[in-house]
Amino acid sequence: MSTETTKNGQATLAFDAGTGVATITLAMEGKVNKINDDFGATLQDALAWAKAREGLRGIVIASGHKDFCVGADIDRLYKERDAATMMERLKQLNGLYRAIETSGVPVVAALTGSALGGGYELALACHRRIALDDARVQVGLPEVNLGV
């Protein structure tokens, strides 16, 4: 059994050839994983890396922070004034989540902390979700209270 590990931007990527499981551990800059342009590019590159592994049987997406993903970078959202640009970013994120759904191998979200907004949608795009049995783990769509 051999394990291959690499750092890809703000993610640590590991592949265990014995089990055929790739693990993507997201640790975006800052205290939490927020969805922004860097997040999308990091996750897209990480998924491409995982899918290129010979013998791949599954992918686990985890967090290197306390929370899984707290959703969109709200400060960035409020600064964006061009509807067409915002719609294009949302389409790209939707395409990324669709790529997870149609990856051809099971993808599991490992929730060791909160998955909110787009972070929850990321977890839902995965085929399975495994959550830590802890009151700290919350899932939901709080953006409905923001007027976005």
C-alpha cells in the first residue's frame, strides 16, 4: 500500500493506492473555508488531480479548518454590483458541483463542523455526507435571511 500526498494551492491532496481513495482537505486562507474565486479554482484543480489517479475508487472532501465550509464570502458578494458577473460565477460554481455529482466515483463530504449556504450545497452535491456527532456541526441555508 502506498500513499501519495501533495499540496495544491490551499488544499492537501492524498491518494491511498491500497484503498483507491483520494482525500481532498480544503484549508482556504483565513480561519474558515469561504466560497470565493480561489475556493472554486482550488476545488476544481483538486478534483482533476484526484480523477487522474489510477485505481481511483472514491473521493473524500474534508476541511482543514474547524468548519467544513461556511458558504459564500459575504463581503465579496455585497461588493459585486454587476448581475452578469455574479450570474457567471454562480454558473461556474453550479458546474463544479455538477462535476462532483457526475464524477463517476462516490464522493463523500466529511463534516467535522458547520456546512452553511454554498458549503451545505457542496455537501449535498456529494453522494454521501458523514457528520461528526457534535453540537458544533450545523447545516443550513442562512442566506435566506440576508436578502440575497
